[in-house]
Amino acid sequence: MPPLTFFFSVALGAELEGEVRDPSGAPLAGVRVVAYDERLNYAVATTTSSGRYSLTLPAGRYRLRAVPDDDSPAIQRFWPEAWSFCDGEILPLTADERREGISFTLPEGGVIRGALVDADGSPVVGATVRCVGDDARSAYTSREAVSDAAGAFLLQGLDADGTLLADYALRIDAPGLPAQYLGPTYDEAESDRVSLRLGETVDLGALPLLAGLTVTGAVEGPDGPIPDTTVWAYAEGQVVSVLTDAEGRYVAAAVPPGPALTWAQASGHARSYWPGQDRPSDARIEGGGEGVTLDAGTLWMPREAAIRLSLAGLSGDLSGITGLLYNDTRTVGVGAQADEVGALLLEGLWGGAYTLFVYAEDEGGLSDWVRDEAGEPRVFTVHDGEETAEALSLPRGGAIAATLTDDGGEAAYGAELWATPEDPDGAVLIAEADAEGLLTLRGLGSGRYRLEARRAASCPNDPGLVSLWWPGEVNDARASWVSVAAGETLTIALSLPRDDDHDGMGDVWELEHGLDTTRDDGDEDADLDGFSNLDEYLLGTDPMLGSQDKTGRCGGCASGGASVVVLGLGLFTLRRRRRPL
């Protein structure tokens, strides 16, 4: 499932109560009951010793999930007894509603047991073993266990079909050893899977773990060894970080075998990559194998260069502004955050040429490169061991405040507004509507944009919406540009056609033209004129009348029942995302 977001605290709202029990009727304590809304935001309650839970939620549509603790033999379920999210029943809740008796019965699942040993056969104590389902049935199951004094672990509550095998992948994170998988291997894709049936116990016996390699070395600067330096050692997708001792030496254990790379960061010095350069290269520390110790020699760190900037041009608290400085090949970036008055210090640099990207849309500016008079990213030059200071005036950005609804007037919660700039070097900006259908898309540079409102349903049986292009067209060929000016907010509203059968055609339009709103009939050709029903919808022609001009020059044809309103200026707060073209 995608990343999720907690609800804000709800003081008033619908109340949901129920119980979680095993098949014998005994209460299950410590089970997390999770309520997911249409956009996968969620709230959590934990069952008491009597197996009861209670949730207070905003009005909306929810799916519920019961997730037992790792030490419980019970399996997780979506209410009332589904194993997958989309098969869970939807609970519609209105404001101030009270629902009781929303309860779960959780049977026992399968078990995977085993014991971890090192290369010498000694028990590996305190390792975290995590199993994650690797097929459709088990994909929602994830359990962890910690190995005991004998190296033994027990993973339980594993779901499977009653008659078919389910597959699980195991990851092992042990103190002093690299992260690894069942096999043993360092590569999850190549790792062995454990297959089991519901209620079955699989005993893996003794599992020897890989030892990895150890990288040692020293860090020096113009004044000699550098203590308390953070050193990172990297190999085969894993990174280990350690500190140097008083003599500037380090020991980085638990690194996968293979060519290794180290780099270091210390106060007053430039971040340096082995053996002493400003960026990673193809140079690697060679010769690693299982249980081997590699001596990387000395990693050199020069005194740092720095850029101290005073940011102007925007008002208010500027502490949310972030700057990211890139080297000339944009292979290394150094970031920092401004303070309230716009002071920004970028340090730990080698001498050289840099370009600066500033994220300032939430403060009324732009998220863009700092540019020169020709509009190209400006080059900042710094010298070894020196600090450069100057003032920068940041340009102001424009904004679009939007209200997104469906064609029934309901808020289009979770719908996104995409703004694609006419400038081919610009970035697509995206914001998501809140539960009221409101959003503000900030950080737009002056110019023209094409606007698209869209919302993807989380599940096939969830309400769908047809995407719209400004000023309310279902066909992007008829979209119009909007102009945005620096420091101004354009306020719009769009009404997206409801499309519950997810065939790309609005339900209202389908009903008006005698089509079926309960199934995907977009590829069918009702009037047998060679144009599918979906083609007719996008062209604005009648799918039951084959004698029309269907070249796309439909002039005042219908636009799928979409409506558009222009509102007075206003500001609505919402998170936004920035994506490159």
C-alpha cells in the first residue's frame, strides 16, 4: 500500500466502536484497528484487554483493518473478513453518527521458526527478523521477531489460503553484520522464499549468517588527523556510518563484500570522497570478501569553503526556505535551511563552481534555480578555505487556488491539480485537494499553464472521476492556457464528471445517451460508425448517432457534462508536490 498520513486530531465527529476476538470468542488485546479514508489517510485505535476499540472520525467513507501485534498468533483482516484492502467493505459515516458492533474475528495464522548462527556456529542474539508476504494473498502481512539468547526466532500470524501455499521473504538485521536475506544472500530479489499454508508451522532450523567485510582507515586534513569525523562506508547498496577516534582512525564493520567507497564529513572541512576528492568517482576500495578487513588508507579532507547568503524579496518568516547547492556536474548537492530573516549558510564545500536551487513556494516565492539576467542558472564560484557572502533577491511566485468537486456537488477529496508550464524547461507542479475539495498550488513562475484535474480511485469499486482540462474539457485537445502573474492568486473551480464504472466517460453523459453506467463500455461502438463510445465522449458527439462530423472539429459540442466557475480571490492551505517534466 502507498505511504499513508495520520488524520489530525478530531474533537467532534462520527464514533465507531467494536470488538476483536478469536474464533472461540476470546477477546484479543493490543490489536490496532486502522480506519482508512478514500485517500488512504488513517486513524488508529488499539483494543483493550476486553478486545474493545473506539474511533472518532470525520464524516467520510472508510475501510477498517485489524492488525495484531507481532507476538500474536492472529492474522490481520480488513472488515469484515477480507484479506485485501479493496475487498474490505466500505463504511460510510456521517457527522455525529455513532456506529457500534463493527467487530472482527481473527483466526490463527501460520508460523515460521528458526535459529540464527554466525560463521562459527554461535547463536546470533538480538537480530531483527522480518517477513513480508510476497504474493497476492500474503502481501498485506508483515511480522517481526527478535532472536533470543539461543538465536531462536518465531514469526507468527502469517496469512495464507486455506489450501494454497503463500510465500514470504525474510530480512535479517543483526548487530555487527550486514543486512541480509534468506539464502543467505544480500540481494532480496535472489533470496529464498518460505512457503506455508494457513495454520502451518515451518521450521527452518539453523540459519548461518554472512559475515560481510570490515573497512578501516584514517582521515586527515591540513592540520593532521581529524577526530570525531563521520565516515560512511558503502558497498552493494548498504551504508554503514562510524566516527573516527582521537587519532582520526575508523573501523566500519558490517559492510557487504565487494568494491567499497568511503566518504567523510567534519566541522570546518570539505566533505570528501575516497581517497580525497570532491565527488564520487569510479575509484573503489577493492579486494573485499566474507570476513575480510580492508585498509582504505588515508582519506584527505581540505579546509572547507562556504557561501553565506542573505535572502530578500519575500516577507514574513523565511525559515522554511531551503537551498540546495550543486557542483558543476550536479553529482553532489549540499543543502541548508534559512533562518527566520533569510540567512542561509552552505558549508562543507570544496572550491569550485556551483548552482543553487531554492525551495521557497510556501513563503510566496518560487522553487527554482537562482538565475542570472539571461534566465540561466547562475554560477557561484567559491575558493578553497574561503567564505563568500552576498545578498540575493528572490522572485515572487504566483498561485492557483482551486475548488474541485464532482458533478453532483460533492468535494473531490484527493483530486490533484496539475499545472504544466508553457516553458519547456519549467516543472510540473501538483497539489492535492483536501476533504473540502480545496487546494492552493503555489510557487508558479509568471507565464502560461495548462491545468488538469484528476483523481485515481484507490480500488475498482471506489467512486471514479473523469479527468478535466481547464476550462472544463474532457479532451485535452480543447484545453486552454491560463496566465499566472508573480504575486497574484488565480482562483478557479472545476467540476469533474462522476465515473463509477471507470470507463473514462461521465455517468451523467452515459445516462443521457443510453449507455451502461455499471460496466466499462468505453470500447464498444453503439452506433457502429467506427468510433468507440469513449471516442464519442471525447469528441463531444452522440454515440447513438453515426451521421455526425467526427473529425474533432466539434465547435460547441458538449464537454461531458463538465461545468466551470471562476471565483473571487482566496487562499486555501494544502500540501503540494513538485515533479519534473
